[in-house]
Amino acid sequence: MTACVENLIHISVLSDGKYTIKYNSIGDKLDLDNKDFIHPKNTEFVKWATTMTFLDEKDVFSKNLNWEKETISTEPINKKMIFSDSQSLIYSIDVDKKGYFFWDRYSFKSTVHSLDIDTKYPSIIEYLDTEADSLSWIVPAKKYIIKKSLKEYDKQAELNIIFIERVNNQVDSYFSYAEERELIDKFDKNSSIILKDALKPISTTLPKNFFQDMKIFVDKYEADFLKNIELMNDYFQFNINLPGIVRSNNAQSNSDGLLVWSFDFDIIAKDQFKMYANSIRINKLRIQLLLVMIIVGFLGILWNQKLKKK
């Protein structure tokens, strides 16, 4: 897939174990501003500086297509970063330093959470293929949103089984009818609207405020669906510089100590993406001092032996 937005996250670990992060995202200005991958914002503990730059001022026809969003931590970070907004990509960044007398050990860990597409939408193969017929992935996705919302609504409202079966049968019939006739316009809209359309024949028998109450659940799953759609054409690359000599890691490339990992939607659609690296920084001065002390001690012993012989 051709990426609409390329996201580069560069992490530099300092000798004291703190680290800085720089985000660079390039692509459509509208995609840079949406919620599927949010650049960090100021908190009580970490401050960030963000800029937006138009990269191709000569081309007036593509004024929204070639922008760069850059976000930099304004001061070193000394805590684990967890980005857990459900409407955005969920991931964590953890850097740790352990100091010993002769060396310091640095470790980096990061986990990008799975989107769990395979557990949400039955037609996983078609869903991952953006060139496939839209019905092949929109239908199961929208059906999942409505069915999942109905289950949550049922838990809260404690409806009787007969009513739930009637609503589910009506939803199934609506989807089957629209899918058989390839009525794509029936699904290319918000799931709350689809639900109202599907239950129109039995709307008079529904509880009061049914659609209003259901909208709370539907909107939650609809937001997750939109996040997944927006991430389908995004590309991510994590770079990190660790002090000292890199020992163990699972990076895809290592050039002069710069470790690189990259992934796209296909990688995180069904599985989480884990990154790790460790390095050791030798304290040469302390080792040199130890050697000098050993040599001086050895010479002292020889001198004492020589004095005793005299």
C-alpha cells in the first residue's frame, strides 16, 4: 500500500539515562491533524514543541498534500511514556539505565498494540486489501459495530431475550438484503444512521430513547473503526541512538549504532509490534584507574621485597 502519511519517531538516549524524542510526520495536512496517530501534547511532566510546514510552496494545486508536522520534546524525559488514547495508535516507550562501577547498561523497550482486526471483522483478508470491493470489508465492519453495541446496551438495559432476538433478526435481514443487492450506499454512512434504517420497520416497538442510548455505544466502536481505516495507509519508522556499544536487539537494521524498526498497517492489524535493544557503555577512566592502582600496588610489593632483602 502507498502510505498517505509517513511517521518517523527518533529517540536519542543520553548518558544519564534520560532521552529526547522527535516526531516527523509527512503527508496530507488533513491526515496529519486527525486522531489515528496523535503527536504528543504538553502534560504536567513533559513539554513539547510542534510546528507545521508546507514542503512544496511552488505547487499551489497540492497545498494540502505535502506537509510536515514536527514535534520535539523540549527537555529530556526520565519516565516511561504510555500513549493509551483508544481513538489513536496505542504504544509505549520505556528507556532504563542501570549503573555499575565499571559500566552502565541501557535498555530500550517499546510495544505498539495490535488493532485486533481479525477478532473484530470476519472478512480479514478483504479488509486488509484496500483494492478489494468495498462491500467485502465495510459490511462485516459495520455489522460488528452494531452487534457489539447491542450486546453492551443489553447488559445495561437488561432486555428480555425475545426482544433482543427480534432486533438481531431485523439487523441480519437488513444486512443480507443490502449486501445481496450490493447497495453500498446503505453502509457508507455512520453506523447510528444504519441502525435507525435497519430497525425502521419495528421502530414503534423499541424502548423510549433506544437510539439515543445506543448512540453512546455505537459512536465508541465507530471511532475505533475510523481509526483503523485512517491507519491503513500510514507508515511508521522508529529510530534510536543508545550510548555505548549495542549488544542485543531486534531492530531491522543497525548502522553505526542507529537502530531502525519500521512497520505499517498490515503488521499491527493482527499482532502487536515489539521493539527492544540493550547497550553497554564502559567507564574507561575507572578501568584505567584500577589498572594504575594494580600496577602501583604490584610495584609497591616489589619495592618492599627489595627493601627486605637489603
